Amino acid sequence: MIVKPEDISFDERGLIPAIVQDASTREVLTLAYVNAESLRRTLDEGETWFWSRSRAELWHKGATSGHTQKVVGVRLDCDADALVVLVEPRGPACHTGARSCFHNEVEGAVHGNVETEESVDSSPKNFGDVLAGLYEVIEGRRRERPEGSYTTYLFNQGLNKILKKVGEESAETIIAAKDGDASALASEMSDLVYHLLVLLVERGLTLDSLGEELSRRASKGGVKDV
């Protein structure tokens, strides 16, 4: 159901809570508040704007840090008094440098066999395994097209949209490299790799086909025949 901004129920202070989620992973990144003006700017500019209750002013997420958030979609709950903002994050969401503001476990809140962050294997994984796992997820999104998935959105938009995103992420990677910020560069390169994998799946290429080509080149004296 499509609703209009004027259908939103702001509270007595003119605010509504906005849950910000990574559009690709669905991870909750932060909870902030928006008023009518910050929502308008968010919708018009395609990046998140909020209302700071402590400073009593508008703030553009990432305006000083560079960790802006591209808006992919905005959803309103059934009571019209809470929003979910789906974004592509350009760096950490939290002012502490953490990817998500929700990184503290409340003592006594975990019961049964639910795994906490500490119980999950956090050892470094082979990069090839990470790529293969991500490729499988993307392939599944193309096949199943789950609603609300950013990857589904890309496949539904088609090849031209995917190519545009590859171009945008390439440019942003170049900018991050020139700025000399290692964290930003890693973030932008990760975005680029993800979109390249989407392109691979869209065009029916596999990681094995890339591996075979790189091996062929290496056997001739170098990955790029140099």
C-alpha cells in the first residue's frame, strides 16, 4: 500500500521515530527521529536527515564524517506513527565507529539456545569463502525475489540499474582511495565487490569462471600477462 507523507502521524512534538536498516542485510543500524522537514529532505535528496532532540536542529547523517546513508525505501507502520528507512550505509552508523548503534547486549536477556555475539565464531574467514557465501545469497535473491530486499530491488530494476550502481561504486572507491581513509576505502570497495557479484549473477557468470580466467592468465606469466 502506498501512503503519502501527509498520512504520517507525528507526535505532539512534531516527531516520529525512524528505524534505520541496512537494505541488503536488514541489520538495524540506528533509531532516530524525524520531523516533517527532515523527512521531506530525506525523500527529496535520497540521504537520511533527522531531527536532533538534544540540539533541537536538523542534522544530515554523515555530513561531517562522510558516513552518509543512501535511502532505498521508506516504510510506515500500520498505526502510521513509526518509520523504517532502508539504506545503503557508507560507513558505520554509530558515532563510536561501530557499524550499528545496537552493539551492546543486555545482561540476562538471552535465554535458551539463542546465540549471543560472543558465542558465534568470529574468527577471520577465508576471503574466497566469504565471496562464495555472498554469491550464493545473491543468487538466491535473484531466484526467490523476497520482498523488501535491496538485492531483489536491483534485479527487478534490471541490467541498466545494476550497471549504473557498479559505475557509482567504482567512482566512490576512487574518491575514497584519493582521500586516504582506509576505513572508507574498505567500505566502498566492499560495496563495489557486492555490486560486481550482483552483475555476475545477472549475466549468468560464476566465480569459478573468473577463477579459471585468472588461472589461465597466471599460467602465462601473470594475472594480467605482464
